[in-house]
Amino acid sequence: MLTSHPCPNCGHSNTREGDFCRSCGEYLCWEPTQEHVGPADAAPPTQPSDVPATVPPAPEPGAGTAAAVLLVMDPDPTAVQPPQAVGVGGLLRNQSGRVDTYDVRVTGVPTTWVTVTPETLFLMPFGTARDMRHEDRFQITFAPPRSPETRAGTYSCVVEVVSRSDQAVVARAPLALEVLPFHELTVAVAPLRRRGRRRARFDAAITNAGNIATYVRVRGGDEADACDVAFDDDGFSIDAGATRSVQALAVPRRPLLWGQPAEHRLELRAASDQAAPPAQNVIFVQRPWIAVWMPAAAATLAAVLALLLLLRPEQVTMPDVLGYTQADAQAQMVRAGVKRAPQVATRIAPAKLRGRIIEQTPDPRTNMRADDAVQLVIGVGRTTVKVPALDGLTLAQAQARLERAKLTLGAVTPDDAAANATVHRQNPSSGRRLRIGSPVNLHAVSPEEPEVGGEPTADDPAAGDEPGGGEPTDAVRGLRTLVAEDERGILIDPPGRGDAFRPGSQAGDTDPVWVGDKVVFRRGASSTGDLYMVDATKDATPEPLTTGGEWSAPAVSADGRLAAIRANRLCVGSAPFTPDHLPCLPAEPQRPYRTAWAPDRNTLYVLVDAKTHRAVLRYDVQGEASLGPAQELATFSRAADLAVSPDGRLAVVGRDDAYDTAVFLVDPDTGGATAVDGIDQACSLSWLDADRLAVGAGRCGDVPELVLVDIRSGEHTPLDNRAVHFAFQSEDEQDG
């Protein structure tokens, strides 16, 4: 029965049929048996004939138990000049008594320099059969690269033999390698071409590409010997692999005063005792102080300057003509040398400035050309005048008073009224403002006719001019309820019926708007406060909608969404109207202060203060607080209020260059603004229907009178109310 034995190297199970592992070839070292010849009977091995004489004899087998490896190196290699190679040989003998694999390596130099052939040796133990290799030679080749990192000098190396069985170094041998020096220089110059009148500078970078420090000298010269070349450092030492920068200065020996530029070809050299790279060629273009084209250009420039001086318009200083009449202002301008007649515009001004210059362009004491345009603005009076009271005057006296007021006599009834007949009624009534030259209609009675007392009859053509009692007139027919603000708070009043009441209101309540049969308004002592809602059908207690005291300018859309301003931020939400349901946009540089919804329910107009002007912005609203980008629709120097008609027309109380404060109809598509005739001062407004507009005519601080304006006919009808902010509700809105 054959016994098995595991290989100590690879673990393969081997039978006793052989002495070596069938897997890796490792010697198995079987224990001696009676069938094997013992060490005492074995004949001593003979030394191979190819072992050098210097190799010591191998120990007798079994003479000791310690493993032994013999490493014998040939003489040290001679010096090597990079990138050449040099080799050295060696002999390795396995005297360990077992089969082993050995790796040969070299330390002390970079591994990239070394090549070992073969790198691995497989050796039988010394004393085996002659046909079994127990020693072998190897060759080590050193090939250092040609680079500055391969420094010149002697390197102390060690040849090491590593046993794979023991995983340890089992033999070492010192080795000396001498790397010879080599020399190499490189030169880079920039730029290769320079221009100048007096000198030119060139930067040179010199690199020592050798493996030993060297001393470098730099020189320069001109082929034509027309320039002197000097360096800031003409001799220095450079370590291996280092770069040194120097600057060369080329100076022409003679200045070039006139003519074409001259080229000087220069050579810059850098050399050491052992290396001399090629010279670097550069060009210095010497520019003349006076170019060939300069005299002709100077003559041309002088001619152009002379022509410009001849053709240059006369320069004058704009005089200060503010406060002068137009004739005196033009005389002052002529004396100052202004040649063009001024462009004259007019603007409404206080009485003391009427007929005088209130603005001029250019500004006073501004330098200008004599033929530059000049604009003058002359102050004028208003284009409207108040209708005087004519009751009790004869027709002749009434006509004279109308002429003094710059108005004309209109229709007189009856047609056959005598010249001495007295005025009994007039239309428009006294105190109204009309455009200059507008007619005033009169109803006169003869001295022998009794004066008609009481209210006019239905057959009287002047009936309905002054609504104040009984049924509403045609001018105000269709109105249901007025909600207005006066000095005592919120007033709810059907016009002309005298049954007004204040639903729990108090002084300071303002900004009323309709929400069905209810009214939303602001309560607060300052420009902001909280929003409240009250039932307009009865004298109820207002209910608070918001808190915080930062709200103003409420507006409610047809579908019940509320827009308001909170702390200079625009807020939009739906019922219930609470701060949680009124999300606000971020604060903008333009401060909003009035709001109005369009009937399409998705368009919101906002008046904003842009510091230098007032603007009407249009927002597209989709849902709560989902506002599209704002579009600037129209601008005014000042603006107080805005309102939108049931058919989408926008009206604004504003000011522009032609009007002090007036009512403008603004096209919602183009932004064009058209003034409403007959309204020269207004505070607030509210649409009654598509054709009628109620205007608070007068200053806001004076609680203006409400005037009904028919947009189509231009007719103005006073109402028996005064209010700062107000809103009408029509019968159609009530039914809706």
C-alpha cells in the first residue's frame, strides 16, 4: 500500500512513487526507509565542471541542518553613461537540502533601471542527480534613463535572493554602480519679435536638462553690429533639472529719426564648458521717431481742424428767462445770440405766473449752439370756468355776465321772451365748471308774468336739473344705493330719497366697496387699518375681516375675490376674507395704493407710486395669489383713484402735462389716455354703468361734490351728495 505525503509548498497530496511534488516540483524530503539508501551509504556528489574556481565547495549532504544558499557575483560593472546599459552576472546555488524557487532582485536604485534575466530560478538541492540543476546563473542589466532625475554618482546596490518557501531573503551581495554625468542645455526666448524706438526686452528661460549642476554663460549680439545686447545676469550656476530666467536688453547704437522701421536680427546664446545649444534668433524692429506718413497726416489733421473751426456753430449761453413774458424772453434770447425761434407750449399755472415763462429747455446758463432748439412753457389759466349765478338778472344783464365769465348765451325759453324778461332758471346751474365758450341755457319770465314757484313740472324743459326730492330724474334713474365716505364715516344713501343711514360707522371709516348687499370698508386713524364688512340693508354692527392694522384699498371682483394692500404689498384671496385667505406678493420697489377689478374677473388694475411718477399696472390673476407679471399700462405725474366700468373701460383720476388734475379714460389694450371734458379737478370716481361715471369733483380735503358724467353726451349733472371715496350700486347689480 502506497503512503501519501502533502507537499509543504502547495499542499498537493503525493504518493511515495517519487521524491518531487507532481504539482509544483517541490522536493518532498521523504523519511528514510529500509528500502532507501541512507546517507552513510550514499556516495558524495561530485562538483559540476562548469562552476567557477572561485566558488567554494558545497557542504557534504547531511553535514548540517541549517539551510544554505550560495550567491556569487561577478566583478562590479563599469561606469554607465545614460541612456546606455551595462550588465553584471551572478551564480546562485541551492545548498538548503530541499527543492526551492528563488527570486532575484536589486535594491538601491529605481526598479525601472534594472532588468534581471531570469528573474526566478528553480533549483534542486545540492547533491541530487547530475541531471538535476542545483545551481544556475543570472544576468542583471542596468539601463538608467537620460533625464535630470538620473543624477551622476556612485549608487550602492544590494542583490537579494528571496526564497519562496521561506518568504525571506536568504542571500545578499553588495554591488556598486557608477552613473557618469551628461550635459544638456535648452533655451526658450519670448517673444521672438519686439518693436520699439529706444530699446527692446526679451525674456530667456535656460533649463539644465543634464544630470549634474553646471555653470552657464549667456551672450548676445547683432549680425550687423548695430545694437548692444546686455543681460541682467550673464553668468550663473544651474542645478540639474532647474530653470533660470534672464532678460536680454537690446539697445540700438543710433536713434532712427526718420524713415521706415529697421529690423535688427539678434542672436542670444547660452553655453557651458560641456554644452552649447544652438543660438536663439530674435528680431528687434526699431521704429523711427517720425514715421513717413506723419507729416502728411499732420497736415491733413491741421486742415480738418481749421475747417471744423470755420464751420463750428457759434456757442452761446442760454439766458435765464423764467418769469419773463414771451416777448421779453425772446428779446433776451436774441441778445444772448440764440438764432432759432423757441417752441412754445402752455401749462396751467397760478394766476401770478399766467402769461409768463414757467419752464425752459435748455436750463438757464447752459452752453449751447446758437441754432439749437429752445422750448418755453408759458403759464395759462384753466380751460374751464365757473358758471355764474344768473337768477333775477335780465337777459341783457345775464348775457353780459356770461361774456365776462368767458361763456356764451345758449337757448332762451320761451323764444319770444322780451329783452327785459328776468332769468328764472339756468342750465347748467351756477357753480358748475364749463369749458371756456360753452353755452348756458336760460328760462326767462316777463315782468307781468307771475314767478313759477315750487318744483318744475314734467312739461318744463328744465325739469330734473336739480335732483333733491321726489322720484329720481332721468339723469340718475336706475341707481339703487350709494355708499360714500364723508367726515363722519360711511353713509349708505339711495340718491334723491333722503333716507340715508350709517350702519354702525364712525369717523375715519373709508374706502367703501360693494359685495352684494354688503359693504367692505377700512377702519383706521391713519392711511392703513383693518377691513370690516357690514350689511347695507340695515343698521348693523360691522364685522372685522382682518387684523394687524396694515390694510387699505380693498376691491372685490365679480366672483367674490378680494384684493387689498397690506404693508405696501398686494394681496389677493377669496372668502372668507381673513389674513390666512389673503396671501400677499413680495414687496416691490413700486408702492401700490389703489386697486380695481375688471369685469372679466381675471384682470386686476393697481395704481403704484414709482417715486418719479404714478403708474397703472395690469395683472392677470389665476386663482388666489397667482398673479402673472405686471404690465405697465399708463403713467401719470400724479394719480388719486381708478375704476373699471361694467364693459371693461378704465377711468383714472390723474395729472399730466396738459391738465392739473382730471379724469382720464385709459384704453386697457394700448394704454392711451383721453381726458373727460368738463372735469378739471377731481378726487375719486365710480362707474354707474357702461356710459355714466360719478366723479368726486374737487379736492379730497374739501369733501368734493359728486357729479354724474355721461361719457357719450358729455352732460354733467350734480348729485345731492359729497364724498371723498364712494361707490354706486345699480339695480342690475342688485338683481344679480
